Amino acid sequence: MASWTSIFGSAPLQRLARALRLEADWQLLVVAAVLGILMGALALAFILPIRWLEGQLEHAIMDAGKAGTAIVVVAPVLGAIGTVLVQALIPVSFRGHGVTQVLYAVNRAQSRIPMRVAARQWLASSCTIASGGSAGPEGPIVTIGATIGSNAARLVGPGDAATTTTLLGCGAAAGLAAVFAAPLTGIFFVLEVLLRDFSARTFAPIVTAAVLSIATVQTIMGSTTPLFGTNAAAMGSATSGISIASVPAFILVAGICAVGAVFFMRTLEFAERGFTALPLPRRALPLLGAAILGIGGAVWLSATGMRSLPPFFGSGYWVVHGLLAPQGGPPTMAMAGMLVAWFAAKCLATGSTIGSGNAGGLFAPSLVAGAMLGGAIGQVLGVADLGSAPLPALVLAGMGCMVAATTHAPLAGAMLVYELSRDETIIMPVLLATVVSTLACRAMHPLSMYTSGLAALGVRQGAMADLALLRRVTVGGIGHLPGTVLLDSAPGTALVELADREGVTDAVVVDAEGRYRGIVTAQELQSALLAREALAATTVADLMRTDLPTTSEDETLDVAFHKLSARSADAIAVVQPRTRRLLGILTRERLMQAYGAELDRMG
């Protein structure tokens, strides 16, 4: 973490910091607080224009009469054009999209995200969502907040990998908390999904950022209503009266939402593969996806005769509003069937939008899809006179279960429902439901909607505790061994001398200028010793392996461990990335010693 000298230039402030004994952890809290306030303001600047543009689109469709059908077709295509232009003007080499980009940064890039990722997400997502694309703003605001947090770590000083990761999490939690007026949701989403680290040093700054973010939003807006507009007080009164008799209904919602979550994710994966396989330029795919969505919207308008935004367009939160509103009539199977059809349409629309390369998040579509399934189950139970749980409670449970199942984050899903309803009686059955939904979904689909994209990039997440520890330390931080070094031009007989002098061991091969060329492993050395008579006609370069990966002093131990395991190597070379100059070797034994030392240090 940066020193106070680098943050505060004046001598009085430096003396005050020393007098108050503000050490590194307190400095982290100060930066987290600033991030929280900043992200509260940025969340308003990001969300409010999107909400206004969505409203303008709906009014245009309602006021245009029969011409509204043409607007439904054209609007998504225009948004896709804007998205493609933004992506062309702000290219990024960063891999993945949305929250997957953040996960990739945490797992492979020491939590460093270029600032242009935030600008690209902001503008491209606004184009997609405001024009009716089936996506949400929560994923983008998480990415924007994570990017700002990552860069804040570089602004205040060099920092270490753990500090950068923590500030990345602070920005992400603050963004999500601001959108939903739900700090607990933001906190648990980051801890469960992004960082997978519940240590006290990580938890405290993230809590600070999330709480100050929502406080900033509520101060500016003068309201505790979430930015997407759902009335928490109304939901709370509608979910009262939940008892133990309601638990079977919640478990039913959990099971069906688990199946729905798998359908949602499989649809997205199929759409991504399908669009990628088409013989079209990559820039044309978002336009095709938007056109498919627009045609689907036109078919819906023609079939229903309605003149409103289709329920599978945009964020879809107005559908949630309607399901949570007091019901004027009795439950019907027709309504249940309609909600199931809406659910399928929402999944297909999201696949068409995101799978084709348009921008936006998956959090809102999964939330809305869960509300549709929860509402459908509530209608069926009401018709069968098994309505032991209020319909709004089942809608909320569907939202929480779908989020939990698709993200594999049961605490975040349950906290979202609690913070939206502000009803303490709903938390226990919903928490049980989100756990059941997550476990059932994982049995059918081991990867979440975020980690499946991560796996496609070649990154597999390990156990939560192992990752948290290994990410805290860099290769340079544990020190590396000098190793045994041979010139590539040396004769093969040098291997015999090496074996006689040091025994059978790995040897790193370099050129005359000290640049890394390869490794002669113990296995190759043993093979060479069995054919000593042929060594005089060879050089070390003929016997070395060039397929083994290398690491650098800046890489964290989880990355180095992955490289060691991928090729079943006992050692890899530590090189300077730009010059390829050899710095030493990292052995599996040295890495495990560092891991054990970190375990001891963490207690």
C-alpha cells in the first residue's frame, strides 16, 4: 500500500497520520471510502440516462400506434450500431466480457484492468440497453467499479497484488450496492463471486465502500428506493405472513429455478457458439443479434395487439414491478403459462443480445427471468389452492434463486431478496431456497454463467482459500533460486560433467547473452546419460525442452502453480518479460514452502 507521503504531501498531515497510528490497513479503508463515494455518484451518472432512454423508447412505441412495430425492429439495430462503433473506437486487448473480464483480471492479470475497459463498458452497454437489448446495467457497473478500484491502487502507490485485488473488489461492491440500494448484496457478490476471499483485511474495506456508496446515492436522490425503481416498502408489506408451512413452496421455486438457470446458461452458450460459427465479419454479429431481437419484438406486438415494450426487451424491470404489484384477480393457469413463455423469450432474447457480441450484463436478465418463474409457480399453487406463501414472496424467491444458481452465490441471492423486501421473515426460507437452488444447478451445470466464460479462456478457479493465499504473494516476493545454468552452445558432454558434479537435476539453458532458451529436465538428463557415446556429437540446445512455460517476478503464485501443474514440471524459469533474460528458477518445492509460510502467517 502506498505510504502517507505519497498520498498527502504536506508535513502536518504526515505527522497527524503517524500520531494516529494509521497503518496500511487504515490507509486501505480511507481509499475504500473515497471509492465508495465516487462510485455512488458514477452509478447515478450511468444508470439514470439509461432509465430515461428506456422510458423514451417505451413512450415512442406507445405513441406511434401501428408504427410502433417498426420502432421495435429498428431501435435494437441502431443500438447495436452504436455498440459496434464504441467497440471499434475503444479497442481492448483484455480478454472476456463484463464480469468475466474482472474475473480474468483477478485470476491472471494481478487484478489490473486498463481504464479504457470502463469507458468501453459504459458507452457500449448504454447503447445496447437503452435501445431495447436484453441486458442489464449491473454487470457493467461492476466492471466499471472494478476498473476504477484497480487503477486507484496504482494511483496511490505501487501496492501489492492483495491491495490491488481488494480495491478492485471495493469498486465492484460499491457499484452494485448503489444500483440496488443493497450494500449486503454488493458485499457478498464480490466476496463469493469475484474475490472468493472472506478474510478480515478484505472484508472491512469492501463493507466501507459499499455502505458509503449507497449513502451517497440516497443523499443525492433523497430516497432509499433502488435505482431500478422497485418500491421496497410495498414489497415488504406484501411478503408478510411467511411461516414454516411456506417452506415447501420455496423449495419448489428453488428446484424449478435451478432447471431454469441451466436453461438460461445453456441458451447463452449455444447462442455464443452459433453466432461465432457464422461466416460473417465479427463486427456484423451484434447487428444480426439485434435484428433477431427486433423481429421477435415485432412478432410479440402483432400477436398480442399491445403497444408497449415487449417483456423480454431491455432490463425488463417493469415486468418485476407488475408481478410484485397487488394482484387484481385470482390466479390462473393461463397467467402461469404466459409467464413461462415470457421466461423462455427472455432467455432467447438475452442469448441473441449478449451471445452476438452486444454489451451489457447478465445479472438483470437472470433476475427478471427468476421473477417470471417465481410468479408462474405462485399462479399454479394459487390455482391448486396450495398458496401457503404470498405470490410476491415467491416472485422474490424466484429472483434470488435464479441469481444464486446462475452465479453460484447463494448468500448474494438471499441478501438481494432481503434488502429489496426489507422483511426479516423472508430471509430464512429464501436463504434455504438459494442454497438448494445453487446446489441443484451446480449438479447439472458445474460452472456459473461467469466462470464458464472464464473456463473458455483457459482459467479454472481452485478452492477459495487456496486462491486467496496464492494470490497474495508474487514470485519475486518469495525469492527464486539461481539454478543450474548451461549455454546452449555447450557440447552434450557438459551434461555428463553436470551429472557427475551435481547429480541428476534440471538445468536451465541460456544463450551467450543470458537470454532464456529452454530447460534440460532431469528426465532428459537421465536419457542422455544412457547414451553417453552420442553426446559428443550434440549440443545442449539439441537436448533441451522449449515447450515449458516461464514465469516472471510480477506473477502471483497461483499463476505460477497453474503453469507448473499444466506440464507436470518440477521447475520453471523466472525470466524478465521483455528481454527474456534469465533471473533464476522457481521449483515446485519452493512454491509449496512459500504457500506453507503464508498459511502460518495467516494463522
